[in-house]
Amino acid sequence: MDKFIKKFNKGTRYVNIVSAVGEDELTDLSEVSKDYLNKKCLKFIPASGAATRMFKDLYEYMDSKVDTDFTDKFFDSLEQFAFYGDIKEIIVSEGMDREDINGRCQIINMILDEKLDYGNLPKALIKMHLYEDFVARPIDEHIYEGEEYLNKDNINLHFTISKDHEELFNKYVYEILVDKGNINITYSFQKEETDTLAVDMNNKPFLLEDGEVLYRAGGHGALIENLNDLDADIIFIKNIDNVCHRSYIDDTINSKKELASVGLKVKEEIDKYIKDILADDYDLAVIENFIKETLNITYKDEITKDIALSLLNRPLRVCGMVLNQGEPGGGPFVVDNGDYLDLQICEKSEIDLNNEVNVEILNSSKFFNPVDLVCFVKDYKGDKFNLMDYINEDRYFISEKTYKGRKLKALEHPGLWNGAMDNWNTLFVEVPISTFNPVKTVNDLLRDRHRGVEG
């Protein structure tokens, strides 16, 4: 408990950004190679989130009964949602009027509770994309993606899910994997021991009605432990809600192959330099240039053999970045770590915005983090890195929440692609904006790349 209190008392520890990542810090794509398929590949999909926030605007309408542009668009476009077919007959047979408050509430209630129960399902199981002879959920789309860029004979996917949804998840996966013996799907839960203490506004433990202390899930950064448990050479990471209609999938498939190809090429160079150093047959100037020019690490002092070895012998991640279009979230920055500068993904909340220079850097940011990573998690000998050794524990997040109307402060572990991977080597590669299709609200499903129509 004390370790959590100390963090709350310290408050958010800001990162020292030097500049926003521009073209100079991006890694150029080499030609796509299938060599990465010779490695054991796995796709990791954080999927434990409930879909409640996706329907936030509909819940608010049920409370307020006030029409908004959002609800008007939702009801005007009702037939375009992939789940409409499941409620159409009831709407028609019972004469529900979507222009009437009572009719709208009936329809919303049917979607979120009575019929579809979408308010209680994870996003992974929400019907999102309509095809000629079937309807696809995010699980289906992630499997389809995996079939296109992983080894077709041995496709491995790992989902992190909520215990509350385990039975539903297993039932659905069992049904869709019939006759698909080449696909292996595993899952895990965010570990309870990674829960973090909640405090009141005075940084005292938040007590429940029965006097027990409240602990909360420690955010997606806790999933570094789940990632660490997996056995693979290369791990692809992508959020559950970042999927698109298959008529738009080509850019996504190609970019995944590109990220894996460029990562494997750099990984092989890293391993060669490590082996050269250990064999005492190396050119330090060449290695120093590789560290600076390829890995974008600027060491402030003289690089010695031991320092070079410590900088090289780390997990490697290749991060796809899209052009910044004003979406909320993190981005790529050059960060000063004290002894050296390197590349990091930073959230806005990690940046001290009371500093005018930081604000200018943030506003100049050209790229955005869509969470599109390819991770190389074995060392030069082929042994697994212990990913827990590469976390920056000072990059945690503090946010204000409520519990039954009472304010509290919540603590999240260093984010999975922020502080949890702080001491990894990092490459940033620009990928097409068409690869980024998050579903944050239900109306996002009306965008062309979710409906499969020409823009």
C-alpha cells in the first residue's frame, strides 16, 4: 500500500520531450520479405474492455430524453448498422417510431439490454461489419487479418479478456474455429495482483462502505505481464476495436508485413553487433553510428563497449504511426532520458503543459499513435527477454474518477506502449491513415471503412 501512496504523493512524473518525431526520425521501409514468417509469430489483442463507453451517448439519451446531433444521426442511419437485422422484425412488428421519444427509448433498450445486451458485452462480440452472407464481429476481423499476414499453417492469436466474459468468449471462439485447425486462440485475464490502490482527494486510502480499501484494475499497462508470459519470437499488437471492413483491408495487411520485415532486418543487425562485441571482433565506430542513425539513440557521452552492449541488448518494437488528425491519444516524441535521447510514445497527460516549449512541441506533432506494434521479444541467443526488466515505473498515470458519486484518484501502471516499454529499442514507421479505424462510439460504425462503401 505504501508504494502506491508514495506515487500519489509524488504526482504525475512528466517526460522530458525534446521534439516531436518528424520524417528524420522515421525508419524507411525496405522491401517486404516473408522471412519473418520463419519465426514464431503471434497476434496480441487487448480485448477486455466492455462496450459501455461505445454507447455512452445512447445511455445519456435514456436519461435526458433530449435529442442531439449524435442520436439523430444514429436513428436516421439505423438500417446501416450491422446489428440492425437482429432487431428489425421487432421494430416493425411492434410499430416502434424512431422519431418519437418513447420509440427511441424502446429501440435503445432493445439494443443495450433486452434483446442484444450490447451494454454488457465486450466490444469483441459486437456485430460491426455487414457482408453479403454474414456479419462480422471484431474477433472475426482480427482472425481474418491474422490469416492474411501470419503463417497460414499456424496462426496464433492471444486475447486479453474479462473474467465476466470468459464463457461468452469461449462459446463464440469454439463455434468459429470449427474446421479451422490451423488457428490457435488463447486468452488471459489482467492479473488481479496488478490492481492498484485508489485514494481519496487527500491521498488517503479510499474506503468502501464496509471499511475495506478499494483497489482498481491497473490500466492496460498491467498487460505487460500477460505479454511477458507468451512464447513467441514476434508479437503483433493491435487494439480490439481497430478493425475495418474487408473491402478496405489491403493497406492494413501490407503495412503489417512491412513493419515485420523492417523490424526483422534491424533485429538481425542488432544481434550481429552483439555477437561481434562478445567475440571481441567489432568496430565501435560502426556500432555507434548504427545506434545513432538506425535506433535513433543519441548518447551524450562517449559510447564504450559495455554501453553499446546495454543499448543493443533490449527488446525491439516497430511502431506504425499515422498522420495526426486531432484524435485524442499519444504520439511519438524524442525524449531526454538523462544519459541519452531516444524515441518514445507519450500520452498528452505525461507532458507538462505549463511549459510553453512543451506546448509548442505538442502542437507541432505530425504523427499519432494508433497502437500498431510489432515486437521482437527474444535476445540474440533466442532466449526470451524478461519484459518486466524494461519498465519505467515512474511513467504511471493518475486520474480522477468517481465511485458511487464519491470522487477518488486512480493509479494506472505505466502504459503498455508508454512506460511499460520505456527501455525498449524503438523504430517509428509511417503507415497509411486507412489502417486506423477505431470504434470509440457506435456512430463510428457509419464511417465508410466500416460499411465497406466508397468514400
